[in-house]
Amino acid sequence: MTSPIQDTILSQLAALPAGKSIDPMNVAKAIQPERWQQILGHVRTNAIELAREGKVVILRHNKPTNPEKFRGVYRIRLRMEGDPTQFDVSVEDDA
């Protein structure tokens, strides 16, 4: 079962050409235009959950990153063939 935030993420991604990504801010603005900053943390949490399920990929510097370890600015895109499914936990992703 998906949440309204996950539904918004997946519907925005479905509307894009393959390989394109979305900004989490746009997801938040679509859900709550007046107070979008308040739900950015929830967008992040839901994006991480979708990444764990293998539905999306979290991108940092336009490269797939470990959804459990990333920090800072990120984007979200649908998983594509060739995307990593596991990450080396000993390496920092944003070093």
C-alpha cells in the first residue's frame, strides 16, 4: 500500500521521459502548495521507502546513491536496468 506522497512521486515520475528525475520540492509543492517546506522531510522518508522497495532510485550528483546513507540535495527517478541494487556500506556516498 502506498501513501499519498508515494503516489505523487510515482505519478510525477510516470509523466516524465525514461531516465528523467524529479526534485523532491516539486512533490512537496504538489501536495501542499502553501506549506510545502513542512513536508519535505516526509517526501524524503517516502522516497527512501520507495528506493528500498526497488521502485525508484535516489540520485546525488546525477548518480544512484545509497538510500540509507545519502545527505544533502537529491533527486528521484524510476529505477532503470543497470542501476545498482546494493551499495558498499563502507564507502561514504557524498565524500
